[in-house]
Amino acid sequence: MNPRFELVMDSLPLDALEVELVVAGFFLEDRPLRGGAGRIDWRLCGLISEMLASGQLDARRGTALLVGAPGAFCAPRILLVGLGSRAEFGVAPAQDSMREAMKRCIALGVHRIGLSPLGIASDDFVRHAVAVAGGVAEAIQGLEVVGGGGDEFEIRLSVPEAGIDAASEALERAVGAFENHEFVARPRARRQHSPSPQGGRRPAELTYSQP
């Protein structure tokens, strides 16, 4: 039996997703951090920005940081991945980054993943939907090779309410092009979220994953 991957757009931010792990990417030029990584940095009281400024962490492509999440998150762990230079980022790097992020998640043994589209602005997702789906498909192929059949994975893509309709339709078309019944896009999920006004606390321990 082949592994089954379900992708769904979700209007909730990363910290509100009830998953096993949340993932966000960040660029070399981003100061302050943007998107999902910016949200995570706020919830960690600026810890990621401080580590970048001190040289403890960099944003080169292939780097990654696994950190325990504080109580402000529904997920217990956070994976931050370096995306390199924003100027060099395009459809092909987006697909590569998605594939590598999914491979890391699979290696960590998680099956319910929350993801801020890596390096892709919410209003530009339609153009990159094929790259997102393609990266997941490549990770699936690798899993099948190592005998991961029978596993079920849920990937929730955090996209703001304003762009969720177009993004969801683009994702459904991209996933459907693979004609794989074990790789599906589910209907978008709209949910209300009222975050606390303050950020969270810093995690007690940091664990680095290898490039």
C-alpha cells in the first residue's frame, strides 16, 4: 500500500494549527523576518532574529533549525529552513525547498504538518502551486523507495483568508495533474482565530538538524 498525502489550505496562522510540527522558511535579506517565520519569531520573543544577528543561525539554502515550541503554539515543534537569497529564489528553488522540507519531516517521523508556503507570498501562491505540489510528489517518491508504504500524511498550508480561494483552486489543479489517488488536495478550511496579544516564551532547548 502506497503512502497517502493530503494537502489542505487553512486560514489559521502557524501557531494555531493543531499539528505535530510547523515549518517556515526565511531568506538571507529578511530583516525583520516575514511571513510564517516572522510570526514564529514574534511568538518566540525575537529569538530567531537574535540568532541570525549574532551569527548562531544563517539562512543559506540547506540549513535548518528544529526547536521545541512554547505554549503559544498548538504544535510541539517548529522547523525553520534557510531559503538562501530572495533574489535567486524562483519556481525551481521553491520546489527543491518543499521537497527537502517534506523529507526532513518524514525523517522526523511526523505525519501532521503545518506549513507556511516556503518563500512564497500569499498573493503569489497561484504561480508557485505546481512547485509546492511537485516538491511533495518528489518526497513521496523517495518515501516509496525506502518502503514507507501505508503511512498517511496531512499537510496544512497556512494562507491568509484574503487569498485562500485562489490558492486552494490552484493547489487542487496542481495536485490533480499528478493523477495519483494517494496524493490529494482537500477542500480549504476557514476558521476564526483570536490570538493572545502577547508573544510566547522562549523554548528551553534548541536542536539543530543537519543540512
